[in-house]
Amino acid sequence: MNRLYPLVLEHKLPRVVRYCISACIMMVCAVLQMALQMQTGAPGYFLLLPGVFLSGLIFDRGSGVFAAVIAVAVGAYLSYAGSPGPNYLATNGLFAITAAGTASVAEFQRAELGRVMLADKTKAVLLQEMAHRTKNNLAILSGMIRLEARHGGPEVAAALEATARRIQVMAEVYDHLAVKQELRTVNMRYFLNDVVHKVFQSLAPSAPVAFQVLCEEFSLPHATALAIGIIANELVTNSLKYGFPDERAGHITVELSKTNEIELSVSDNGIGLTAAAEPGGLGSRIVQLLTQQLEGEIAYERLNPGLRVRVRTRSS
């Protein structure tokens, strides 16, 4: 329906052009009505009314009235049998009232469409403004936490910095937020690239560690996108912090795909996990909780060298 709004309401054609198009519409309807009358032998009017309604809906009230006048003239011509008797006058008078009513209904429908379209635009603007304000507030909060981290000990500073990065992911999602009908969706290709890029900017590894993000262009609902963004943030952070000690070089690959399910994969060629070690830090617990929230499952695969973490969840 939204795609029809610009066609119906946002054109700015001159009145002469609108009337000419209305006349063409009615000409098509008249030809169809004449063809039907030749086939059946009985006069009729009902194929003329859709032209009146369409003209009144697409254009202004004047076009609907103009189309109604043409319809009445065509109907009078098609039903004329040599003398304007009482039946002829009554039938065409009734049709004239019907055509005028159709034009009025079309104009009322057009006005309602205009109000709906204006309400949709207003809602979209308000949602975008709210998203912009939310992003700014989260960015301010993240900056305050980073400022506070400078005055704490190493462990406190690291914890506050990690919290600031998580808040930054929440802020980033609003840069890619789009309102489609009743849904707020996020373009995952650009959002995921931004998340990974910001992690590398924040941690600034001293070793030459490269990253690659592989994701087709598709959108997910706001809540799902945010959860996946935070999961990616935690997994990439863990790879940078623990996978490449002693300025070891390497690369990190982040992949996101959507088929029957959503799959996020973060792999690196670092030192990986030892045989007995299992992820148990705060970041890993956050990943576990968000995966459960998405009703998904997580798997750790030891590579040679490195580690791959897969998160699979149902498609939204």
C-alpha cells in the first residue's frame, strides 16, 4: 500500500493534464462498455463507474466530477433508443446520481489516504528522531565511562573500557536503523562491519592482526541485530585479547549468513584454546546469555591453528 501513496497523492500534474488522463481512462471504459453491449445487446453502465472512481482517487475532486460527467454522457448515448422517454430519463438520472456518489466516495478515499500517508511520515520522522537522540545519549554515556576508566586501576579500567565498547555497539545500531511499516530493521552488512571496525579501533592491537567481515546485504529486526552485534563484539574482543599474545600476527574472520537460520561465525588463527580450557570469562557469559535469548546454540571449534566460534539461531 505504501508504494501506491506517491502515485496517488504526490504527483503535481497540471489540471489540463489530469483532465486529459481522466478522459482517456473514461474512453477506455466506454470502449469496453460498448463492446459488452454489442456482445449482449443490452445497454449497461457498470463498466463506466470504475473509471469515475479511479479518476477521483488518483487525481482531485474536479477530475472525478469530470469523469462522472463523461460517464453520464456515454451512458445516455449508449441507452438512447430514438426518444427520451420516462424510462430513459429515470435510468440515466439514477446513473448520474450513482456516478456523482462514486466520485464523492473516491474523493473521500483519497482524503483518507492522505491522512494515513501524513501519519506514516510523521511516525517515521519521530522514530528516527528518537533513534538519533538515543544514539547520542548512549555515546555520551560511553564517553563518560571511558573518562572514568582513566582514573581507576588497571583491572577497573579494563572492565569499564569493555562496558563502554558494549554501550558503543548499542549506539551503533541506531546509525543503521530503518523503519519499514511497523518494523525497525537494521542492515546487517554495514552494521557488522562498523562493529568489528570499532573493536579494532578501540583495542588497537600492536601486532599486525587483520580482519575480514563476510556478510550479504540483508536486514534483521532491531532486537536481533543488537544481540548479534554484541555477540560479535565479545567474540572479536576475546580473539584480539587472548588469541595473539606476544605481538603475534594473524587475522580474524567474521561471517554472518541468513538462510533457514542465522549463523554468526568468528574465527582466528591465533593460539586457540588449550585442551582443558573452556571459555568462562564475562564476555563468554554474555555471549551465552544472548545466544539463549535468541533461542540459539553456540559451538567452539578448535582449529590448527586458532579457534572458531559459531552461533546459530532461528531466522527472524
